[in-house]
Amino acid sequence: MVLDQRLLPNRQDWVECTDANQVANAIVTMQVRGAPAIGAAAAYGAALQAKKLADQGISGEQFGQAMADTLNALGKTRPTAVNLFWAISRMERKLAETSGLKPAGQAASLAAEAEAIAEEDVLVNRRIGQHGTSLFTQDHNRILTHCNTGSLATVEYGTALGVIRALADASKLASVWVDETRPYLQGARLTAFELAEDGIPYTLITDSMAGHFMHAGQVDAVIVGADRIAANGDTANKIGTYSLAVLAKYHRVPFYVAAPSSTFDLNIASGDQIPIEQRDPGEVTNLLGQSIAPPGTAAAHPAFDVTPHELIAAIITEFGVVQPLTKEMIANTIGGRKS
Ligand code: MRU
């Protein structure tokens, strides 16, 4: 079951997915979104498909080919978040490791692997939260965040929002500035929803207000999530993150990224090589189903941008805080990850 995030916060509708096609559709249409969440969803999609094929009594050879096609299709859903490809690689490896088994046995192993990916994500997020709090020596921190990086974007708890939750638990949090995150409004619709549910104090602002509040000395740190981090620390995250990082640098506000090791793509040297998803410009010219621009207005909609590593004070991972942010420190810190 997938909570349809497009309808939040006004409606909580659950969508049942019984095969990989339906899961792929849920990812493409943003019913499920957020880098770790789409990775885990894809893994479950593959497991569902494997069970469906095994139940149909497919031969071992056909099963292998059908699963390769399934994983390939899941990989075509969204291009930027590397967690999707990381999860698919894990499922591919499990498929190869179990190639000697009958389809039913392989399907059971794939289901266990999807379950492991989901369970690990919860633990990883808790560790990110713990490491993140160690960066804050004072109480009453006012944290600004962008997009949604909480339970909705992960399996549970969250990355940047996990650090915010951990700060609240440690009585180190005063309040959260929530960027609305135009055009898709992940901040207004989803982060505000999660913080309200938790009873954590927050104030919703439009993205253009961040500089104003930094100038006024009302932001102690910025914490965001990530969709893909290159070997040198350049970080792709929701569109608007780069502008925030520039503002934070100017105002000497520390800018932190919180992400699991599965968000690092050590195969690419810098952020220039990160593919940026281009979404429907209609999501810019329309707001909640209402046109907000003259008919025929041209619009652009890159869904992510890349923040150069020089603007990032530290990256918080489940293995610890990467600071200073160098290629070597990244490799040393996440070297022990399960790839
Ligand atoms: O387009 P989305 O909503 O999937 O983008 C999500 C983000 O950019 C998040 O900040 C990122 O995935 C980190 S989620 C823990």
C-alpha cells in the first residue's frame, strides 16, 4: 500500500500496488516520492513482480529475463535520485546470487531483500539523527529546511527531518522554518503535515523569504536532504536548494546536508554529471489545479539543482559527519557501506 502523497495534507488515500508496473506508476506520478522512499518502493515493486511471476508457474529461464526487464523498467521511473538505482542494484545482485533456485525460492529471497532495504533505512535515519544532533552545541536552534525529507520521503523518521526530530527529542530545537518548496509544495503540503503531526513548532515561509529571515538573524542552520551526492560532495537536491546554500554562505549560516550512504554516487566525480529531471512546465504555470499565468506562457521546471560542495559545511550520514567535506573524507566515512 502506498499513501498517495499528491493528495496530502487534505486527504489520506492509500493506493494498493500488486505488481511492479503499479509501483513504477506510483513513482512516476509522485504518489510516492523522496530519494530513499522511491528506492525502497522499487525494491518492493520487484519483489511483488517476482511473486506474481512465480505464482504463474513461469520457468526459471523466463523468470530471469522477466525480472531483468522489470528492474530495467523500474529504473526508468525517475532519473536523479541515485537511491533508486542503488536499490535496483541490490535486487539485481540478489537475483544473480539465487539463480540456482526455483522462481518461488528466488521470489522469497527478493522479498526478504526488499524488507531488509526498508528495515535498514529506518535504522540509518535514526543514526543520521543522532550524528546530526552532535553538530549542535547550543539549545533553541531555529532550523530552516527545504522540500520534504521526513517519514514520507523515507521508510520512516527521515534524513534532514530526522535530524530535526532528533534535535527536538534532545530539547535542542526552538522551531523550524519550512520552505514551501515551489512548484510542487513538498514543504507546505508534506513537511508541515509531518511537523504538525509531531507537535514540533514550525513556521511556513515562501522560498523567497529565506534570505530575509537569515538577514534578520533568525536562522541558526539550514538542513536539507539529498537525491544524489557526487564523489566530491556536490549535492543534487530539490530545486531551490542551491539558492538557499548561496544565501546561507553570505549570511554565515551553516548549511548541512543529511543523507544515507546510499545517496552517494562515487562513480561520478562532480555534480556536473548528475542527470537533472525536467518535469512538466504545467506544474509551474498551474498551482493546485488553477492556472496562475496567461495562456501560452512558457515555463521551465528542473526538479533538482546541484549545490557545489564548497557551500556545504558538512554532510551527515549514518556513519558519521563528513567534515571537512573532501573527496577523501567522503570515501573514508562511507567506505563501509553495503553497496
Ligand atoms: O521530487 P521529490 O519530491 O522526490 O524530491 C525530494 C527531494 O528532493 C528530497 O529533498 C530528497 O529526496 C531527500 S529525501 C530524504
